[in-house]
Amino acid sequence: MAIASAASSASRAELPQPAPEPALEGHAINFFYGERHALNDVSFSIARGEIFGFLGPNGGGKTTLFKVLSTLVPCQAGTVRILGRDLRRERADIQRRMGVVFQHPSLDDKLTVAENLEHHGHLYGLRGSRLRARSAEMLARVGLSDRARDRVETLSGGLRRRTELAKALLHQPELLLLDEPSTGLDPGARREFNDYLAHLRRTDGVTIVLTTHYMEEAERCDRIAILNEGRMVAIAPPGELKERIGGDVVAVRSAGDPGTLMARIDAALAIKGTLVDGTIRIERQRGHELVRDLVEAFGDQIESVTFGKPTLEDVFVHLTGRRFFIEGTADSAGE
């Protein structure tokens, strides 16, 4: 009997275990502003403990998606599940288990850092010694213990961002949503803030989901989803997306009409390029050899030619046929 029981236990142990439920998943999310289709059949799945980024230009749909996921606006069409809960039916429970850092500051400048945390804690039922302990812990975690009694209006942009993060983490959320978290920060403060997010994931296992238009911020994510005009055009680790281009990216500026030069390059070298905002863009292995051939054949027609390894901006151009930043796109408030 004991042998049979042991064998049965071993057999159960060998059975495949179900995959853990995603921290956040959306299926066929659609959103309209009047007749404008701001989100068009957006679907994704984000694993627990992942740092995930939604990357896109202004007007791409990032802010609208953030508003839906952070429960600021209802999901008009499609389904969203956050931490195993349905967004439509279990919104209040989701809000208790999630922390949010908005693009625009949500701090009261006239209150001290500690007072901002205190009032935020009251919203989550934190009181007395428990609230004081959590506030002290969070301020220590973000390096603001010595600024607890300072008014927020005296803080630099980087310190304000850290205060926002301490506030969002006060109630120990399982999921942290951040909308353009590096906006307004200088490069040093941006790196410091992103270092802390990585530390937070390592030490607490918090799932971190952010929107960004900064390429270097997207590079630090485990995976990114690229949004363009309300559609998701790719989802993968940053390195994998760049590898899909293959080879180097050669950019040629013509001294005359770029369309004419592109046609001549195709006729002479059997190489097809893409015209993006007046620049001829060619994806090719051993780009330095192509640069040599182009200069030898069309030197008098070329204003400049460069080559380099693919960047995430190159990935965006490859997928959409347009540059990441375009003059006149809608600002984030209207995405």
C-alpha cells in the first residue's frame, strides 16, 4: 500500500502544472472618441513579474490604453483581465491591488512628502502605526527619508517622480502601471528611475507595465508592444524585434530628387530602398560595403550616407513605413 501510494504521488508530481495566470491580458480592445478609432482590436498578455512597455509615438494609442487599464475610462469593447479579475465586473478589487503613476503629477505641492503619502494611504484604509510604518518604509526605499518633511514644491523633477512611486507602492500592489514615467526627467534621473523599477521587480516581484516614447526606456523592458495609430503592430523582446530587420540600416540623403536616386540605385545595383521623409532607407547585410558601392556609383548625387545596426526606431519605420516622431501628431491627451 505504501509503495502504491508513493508511486501515485510521484505520478501526480510528474503531471504538467498549469501555467500561472497572466498579470494583465487584453483581447480585441477597441475604443472610440466620436468617430475616431483610438484603439483597434488591441490584444496582449503580460506575465507576472514582467517589465512590459507599450511603445509608440504621440497619437499612437498609448494614453488611451493606459486610461482603460488604470480604470479611468470604461473598456468600450473587448475584454480585459487584471490579476485574474474581469475589469468590467471586478473594478474595485482591481483598484485595491494595483498601483498607478500618472504622466501628469498627482501630488499636492503645498503638502509635504509625508503628508502626500498619508492622505493617499487613507484612500486604501491605512491608518495609524501601520500607515506610518509603510510610509517610512517606502520613503526609505526610494531614498527620500530625509525629505519627508519638505514640501513637494521644493523637490526636483526626479524627486517628485520618486515621491509618486512611493505613493503608488504604499498599499503593496501586485501590479504597477506607469504612464510615461520619465517625462520631464533629465537623462541621469531617467536612468536612476528605471534602475529602481528593475530593483523593485527583483526584490518584490511586482509586475511593471509602462507606456513610453523613449527608445532607451523601451530597451530596458523584458518585452514591448509597439502601437501605431491605435493598432498593435508588434510584440516581442526589444532585441528580437531588432533582429527581425537583419543586417544594417543604410540611410541615404540625395543631393537632388530622392525618388530619382532610389530608382537609379535599384536599376544599377538591384537594391530596393524605401523612401521615408525624403531619406532613402535600405536594410542590408554588410552595410559598410554598400556605402562604398553607393559612393563610387552615385557620389555626385549623394548629400550624405550613413549606416548602423538597427534601433527600435528602425523597427518602427520597418513596420509602419514612417518615422517615429512626426510633426503635427496629436498630443498624448488626445490619444
